[in-house]
Amino acid sequence: MADSTLWWLAAGGLIAAELLIGTFYLLMLATGLVAAALAAHAGLSMTGQWTTAALIGGGSVLAWHLLKKSRPKDAPAQANHDVNMDIGATVHVPNWRQDGTCSVKYRGAQWQGVLLAGETAVTGSYTVAEVIGSRLVLKQIQPS
């Protein structure tokens, strides 16, 4: 059996394992095995094939890890618009209570609203910054 065939089989095995497990790192390692198979087709020695697999596979894993680390973290679920469609919605606050809460009509129901830390309680339009249980955490819309 040719060396390239073994590399192709190993790459296929890692891809199958990635599909079962769901970790993207196995796919990055599989790229190293594919590179080794191509190196075998090019006639490199076994040492060259192993070196190619290690450099490409390990480099891909390192590059993916650094890319993931450099991206900003996702907002928690209660403040993430991708999870909760209420984030970013606009509500009108007619008045505030002494305890820093208000009652707003939103989506056909009455909701309790609280201010985002650092905001001042004035009447006007607010956006929903977070949803905690049945409370809307509100941020004042700055006039442009």
C-alpha cells in the first residue's frame, strides 16, 4: 500500500471523527494529514511527510486557536440579540418610580423596566439592553 493511501485513510478517519465529535480542531489536524498525502504524491521521504503533517496540522490548530482567542467574547444570553429578540427594541417610558423602576407597555403587555447602571431616570425613549426574567434593563436613546 502506498504511503499516500495511508495518509488519505488517516485524514478520512479524522474527518469522520470530527463529524461525530464536533470539534473543529480535528479538521485542522486532518488538513495536516492531507498535506502529508500530497507530499507523498510529490515523492518526499517519510520524514518529509511527517514534518509536513506536523507543520501544517499543528500550524492550523495554532492559527485557529489564536484566531478564536483574538475574537471578542459573545455577550451573555440575556444581553445577546442573537439569543433574545427583545435586545435593541425601543420602548417609551412615561414616568419613573422612586425606586428606579418603571412600567412600560411592550409587545402588548406591561413589563417592569429598570435602568442600566450609570443611566439617569428621565422620561423618554429607551432601548432594551438586557432581559432578566420579566424585567427589561433599559438604556436611554441619545438624541443625534
